[in-house]
Amino acid sequence: MAIPATYIQELVARNDIHDTISRYVSLQRAGRLYKGLCPFHSERSPSFMVYPETQSYYCFGCGAGGDVIKFTMEMNSLSYIEAVRYLAQQCGMPLPDEDDGQAKLKARILQMNKLAARFFYDTLNSDAGRNARKYLRDRQLSDKTIVNFGLGYAPAEWQGLTNYLRTKGFTDDEMVRGYLAARNKNGNLYDIFRDRVMFPIIDLRGNVIAFGGRRMGDEGGPKYLNSGDTPVFKKSNGLFALNLAKKSGKDSFILAEGYMDVIALHQAGFTNAVATLGTALTSQQAKLIGDYARKVIISYDSDEAGQKATRRAMEIFEKEDVTVQVLQMTGAKDPDEYIKKFGAQRFEMLLAGANSALDFNLLKLKSQYDISIPEQRVEYLTKACDILASLNNPIQQDVYCSRLANETATDKASIKLQLERARNKSRRQQNYKKEKELLRRGVGRNIKVDYRQKGNTMPKAFAQQQIICGLIRDNSFYSLVKDRLTPDNFTDGDMKRAYIAFTGLVERQVAVDYATLAYHMPAESAKVLAGIFARNAEIIITGKDMQMHIENLLTAKLSQSEASEKSVDEIAQRLKALKEKKK
């Protein structure tokens, strides 16, 4: 649906981007800008920038960017129209009166999921659910636990849920969009979940947003079947039982591998347990845990796959401000089995003695070597020092060096010397990354090259970006451009779309800013524009600069590949090379 440009402009003006983002991100002033840790990916050093002048944001780490509407969409999993309505309510503006099909679809899916959860629960407690009830009893789950988690059973027939939802007024298309049904090759509908114990996935507002289904025997497809992404659910963004764990009152979470582990932990009194939703841990999920807990204890299966998943999760948590500990279980493969065999009190003792992430890595490394053999002992100590290179606390360094010296019968001074070498190597690598990042952020863009030079090789892609940036900053520059450039002069697809949208708005006498233009462009193109604004935040584009970029665009003699060049790294490097050549 179309929303007037004037409405978007007023909405953005009333919802200051700094005020909006600061509700989610801790921002610090950096000159005229603000910076903070990106909410869309894990990072230790802030690369997320907010630009009050253009009311935009951009992350130099992951490339996320946009205006206050885009930020609201991403942070709250909303459609564009839903984000507009949300911001309108925030600032007291009247809502757009156009109908929103996407919002209605989401509401219908949530209503449908609620009824499906009730259907599964009722089926579990019917004659058809006899085997499922026995399965849950065999897993030693109490009635209270079954009710608490809303567990259910999907009947074995092909259209049990489908027929039920039809009687409630839901269409076939809604069931397919909600991932409760699918179509066979003849176009007929069938239930996705059949003959499975069902686990409703509930969000923080109490909505049933998806399902997980577990088979009870050895046959019948994969052991676990999980909902795919839908308009109300994205599996990489949520956690099972987070709605319950956040009420535990504890400042730590237990991260388990599956639904049954979490349920067993909750039943045993460990109500701070959560699990991912059928996928490996993602940075979004790690960040979500960090929102509610200062420490996470990883309690994955003790098999090789579980240990591999543990190491990967540790790498993800390392980028978050969350203390990581790792549970080492012996005599059981997972928390559910351990509690059944040894009891909740023993598991609590296990939690109290959980290894730090550093200890886990050192123990894992040591298991790969026979330190009684000199060559292997040297290799173990060398790699152990690489692991310890991240330590900045001298007391920690001394403690771990002493431990390594004792366990390997090696001189402590030699280990400390090797550790210092490893730290120097790590610092060199970090400095290299910083230099590369400075180049990527466009340091070379301050280079001024005379466009009248013979053989000028200024990339056309760069000229196009600067022209678009200049036009949006100052619409009056259009007088310099309109008689010289047409959309066909723009070889970069994103810039061409931006120019077409800009000219269309200006010709209708609409004042064009970033938010207005972004609304009239595809989301990915608008994201590219946010990056261009970010890299030009400290650069003034004058009328003379605009003329230079126009001339470059029209006269530069480049190959076809050069003409379509869009890589920021390549552009910055070429500009730097030009400067050196000029010297």
C-alpha cells in the first residue's frame, strides 16, 4: 500500500533516530555522531554508528543500515507497515488508514497456532493420545510439567489438524503460510506434523509462534521436526522456554541442546534452562541470552557432535558480554539422562564446578597430546600459549603459566616468554585488522583527483555513489545534474534505482531525504544508501565536487568490469593507489 511521502517525513521527524535506537543500544557521542555495539551481530568493539544529520544508522561490521523505520522493523520483527504504525503510536500520530494484509496474516497465524496447540493438547488427553501419554510417562514427565509446557500430540492421520482448522474458518493458504500444512504433488493439503509429541514454542508475550514435533519410535522421518520460518517465526532469533527462564530470577542461563533436556531441567527445579530451536546457536540467540543473563552454562551432549557444537557456541558467546562456562558430564550423555541417573542435587553440584571457557579449551587441547613425549609437549605448550594470548590480566597469566609449568614439568619462565610471543603475534594481527578496517571505511575518499587529467581512472561506481549522496543531502544540486545525466548513465543498479526514485519525487516537488527515498526503493538498495551516507559522514560534498563527479561519470574510460565496480574495499584501495601515484 502507498503511504504519502509527507507522512513518512513527519513520522521520521517525530521519532528521532538517536532517541529510538538508544532504547535498545547504549550509545556514546563521537563528535557529531553516536556509536555503540551493533544489536544485529556480535561484536566487542563498537562499529554501529548513528547519524543524526541524516537520521540514519549503519554498522561497519555487518553492513546493517537504514532509517528509524528500518531499525524498528529489524529489532521487533515487523513489516514496514507494522513498523510505521508502531512509530506512529509512539509519537501520537494518527495511524495510516490503509488496510495491512501482512499484519492481518500475522494475527491470523497466531490465532491459528493457539487453536492448533489446544488441538494437540486435547488429542494427547484423548484415546488417540494413549501411546504419546505413555511415552511422556516413560520419560518421567509429571502432569504438571506437561501442562506447564503445553505438550500435546499430533494424530497419525493425514488431515486431522487440517480438517479441524477448516471448521474454525482458516483457509488452506493460511495453514500453509503458518507451516502447519503442506500440499502434495496433486495440490491436496496434508498435516506437516503427524504421530508426534508436540512442543509449542511460545514467545515472550505468550503467543504460540511455532511447534517442534518428536517422533516416538525409530521410524517415521527425522527424530525432530520443527516449524520453518513463517511471518511470525524465525528460528534463528528465538529460544525454547525463554518465556519461562526469564522469570527464574537467576542471572545465569543453562543452554541445553534439545526440548526434552530443557523440560527435564525445569522439572528438576532448574527453571533457567533454554535451548535453540532445531538449529545451531546463532549470534542473535547469544545476544538474546545476554539480554537476560550475565552468565551462560553450556550443557550440550557429551558426544563428539555435542562437543563440536559447544566449541562453536563458545566462539559466538566470546563476542558477547556474557561469561561462559561449560558443563562436563561423565556417566550420561545429556542433562536429562544425568538427572535421571544421579538426581537433581548431583546435577547442581556439577553446575557449581563447571569449567570456564578457557579451561575447557585447554583441557580439550591437552587431550590431543601425549605430554610425556617431548615433541608433543612442546607443541601442546605452544598452542596453549596461543589460547592464553587473549588474557590481559597479569595475575591470570601468571596463574595459568604456573599451572602449565606444573603439569608439564617445564620452566615457568620459558612458558611466560612463549606467551609474550603469542601475545605480540596476536597484537600484530589485530593491528592489521584495524588498518584494513580504516581502509574499508573509506580513508582514501578524501583524495582529490583532477578529473581533467588524461587517463583518469577514478571508478565510475564511486562517482555515482557521491552524486546520489550529494543529491539527497542537498536537493538543489539537482539543477547541476538534471540536464547532464539520465538514468542510463548510472551503471550501478542500486544507484540507478536511487536516481530514478529521486527524480520522480523531485519532479513532483517532494523534498527528498534519506527516509523518503528509502521508502521508494527495494530494501537492499536502501541499505546500500545507508552505507554510502555512513562513509561520507565526515566529507562535505560541494557543488564543485558534484561537477567533478558528473564529469568523471561521463568521461572516465574504463572497462566494463571497472564501470560496474561496487566493492568498497577495491574503490578505497584504488583511490589510495592514485594518491601514491600522484606523489
